[in-house]
Amino acid sequence: MAKIRVTKVKSAINRTQTQKRTLESLGLRKIGQVVEHENTPSILGMVNKVKHLVSVEEA
């Protein structure tokens, strides 16, 4: 499958607990951190939950 690069661009301060946990499950801790994931429906669903905090690009 294709890979996607997810970059954290905004802080999780004053966000709901579910959004914070979603970022943690994606492996994002610090602003500017980049992780690569497979392009699966579960990963895309998590990215969609926090799309206002991250940027996504095809790898």
C-alpha cells in the first residue's frame, strides 16, 4: 500500500482528550515531528479526527 507522511503542526493544548489520544496513537508528540504510516482506512480515520492539527502528504 501507499505510505503517507503525517506532520504535527499545531499544539494539542486545550483539545479534547480523544484528540490528544489520537495524536499519541499516531506517534506524534512534538510540533514538527513527522511519522510515516501505511495508507489504511483506520489511519485515515485517525488523521481525519485531527486534521486541524496535522498536515498530510503522500510519501
